[in-house]
Amino acid sequence: MDRIDFKKRDRALYQPPAGRFVPVQVPPLPYLMIDGRGDPNSAPAYTQAVQWLYAASYALKFACKAEGQDYVVPPLEALWTADDPTSFVARRKHEWVWTLMIRTPADIPTAQVQAAFAKAGRRLGDAPASLRHQILEEGLCLQALHVGAYDDEGPLLAHLHGELMPALGYTFAGPHHEIYLSDPRRTAAARLKTVVRQPVRGLETDTPSRS
């Protein structure tokens, strides 16, 4: 039985250059997702969401393997939003709204997903209300690899938001997206690898009509 590793199969989505944004066309992808808000370092809901996503993801993996479709559980990812986008550069984490997520294979039956949720629930108790299986559509994005502590992303984001996107004529087309390639429990902060992704679209310009 072949085992799918999304990071190796879909290299363009997981291996951007370090410190330099490049364009990438991201297809619609399925994820297990949980929503929350607040500082990820102190919000209990964040810790609970991580536990639930991994428990459900591994339950789903083993169920798929039993049906002849094995795969490597992909890394944790997150979508980040805030009323004021500068809060990411300034690291005002209490203002952040997040969606944690882990990718799944495509075309998994709903019953199989629900069975994985039930299995996780037998160990963890009640599931977060926002737990779901959903397709994420991002399309055109700019992405780069950040190497270092999460709190050191500020200059990279400042360059993206304040220089690169305006220069290319882009505006925001979706939440700030991060893919955590390293395990922070086992990796020194200076060596953490994070894919930083921003969906974009061209600025809409209106041409005045002439009568």
C-alpha cells in the first residue's frame, strides 16, 4: 500500500524559498478545522483545538488505512485574522482570531469523518462546536518560508503588506495563513520553519464612464 505524503507530493505548497515571497496557485483543499480567538500562548481553547485536531486526524488516518488509503498526517496549519492587520506585525496576540486546521485526503465520506470525531470524543470529551471538515479555496497566493521564532515574523510581514503587495498591485483576498513544518516542542526557536502564505487579488480600479 502506497502512503501519500502531501509535503513531498505537493512540493510547491510546502517548500517556498526562505525569506522571499513567490506566487503559488493553491487548489481547493479539504481540512479538519476549529475556530477560536485570543493569544495562542495562553488561550485554553487553542490548546484544546490542537488536541482535538490531532486526535481526529489520526483517527481518520487509521480509518482510511483500513480502507486501503494510507497517508502521512500533514502538519498543523492556521488561518489568522484581526480587525487591524497591523496587529500581526506588532504581535498584539490578544486581538487575533484563528482557525486551526489539518489537511485531509480528498473525497473522504462524511460518515468516515464523523466516526473519527466520535472516536476522538471518547478520549477528549465534548468536541469544540466549530469542529468541521471543510474545503478551503485560496487561489493565487504569495508565500515564503520563515526560519526562526514565530515572534520574529514581523519584518517579513511588514515587507509583504507595506512594500511587496502594493508594488505588485495586490490586496488581501483571504486570511493570513501559516503552515508549521517544525514541532516547537522538539525544535529550537531559531530553527523553526513556517510557511507564511497570503491569498491575494489584483486591485480593482474603476474607470469613470464618459457621456
